[in-house]
Amino acid sequence: MLQEFTATNDVDEDGLPAGGNVTSIGLSIEWQKGPLGEEGVDRLAPNGAFVETLIAAALQRIEWYQEVNDGKFECAENSFAIGHLRDALDELNERTKDRQARGVEGTHKA
């Protein structure tokens, strides 16, 4: 069941992503504000959530539904959703690898 939610997506003075938040019943997310910096150079600690973390949390929950109570809630739709969420994580991981290879991961460079 999709619940209503409120989302804000903030930008900095240059129009670049600068955090934001999502709230709903039982849900409160503060997105990462600003880039982390390049690995090994000026890397900062995260100050908010990443999309990958949210997808992984949803994936964990659906996988749990498939197993709980000896698989009582296991179904094909959950299996398809699990596959799509894993695909999403794989694609975002590929994006990160590409950005690392180009030396732009952790920056606002495209």
C-alpha cells in the first residue's frame, strides 16, 4: 500500500543537489546534503541518507516477508519486486564505479 508522503529536494546557490527530506507515517529521511569529497583526499562523513540505503532497506523487508512464518507470505510479486530492487542497486553501484573510474565520485562533477 502506497502511503502519502511529503518530500523536499534542496539545491545550493549553484542549483546543485543539497539534501532534502521525506516524511510519512513511520518514515523520516534526511538526504545527504552536499558531496562527500573525493576518496582519500578530502572525504567527509555522511550527514544524511543515500538512495541506495533506502532501496536496500526496502529489499531487506520484502525478503523477510518471503521467509517469515515458514514463507507464509511468499509470493511471485514479492520475488519480482526483490529482483527489481536488486537490479536498481546493481545499476546504482555501476554508476558509482563509473564515477570512481572517472575521478568524479564524491563531487558535483558530472
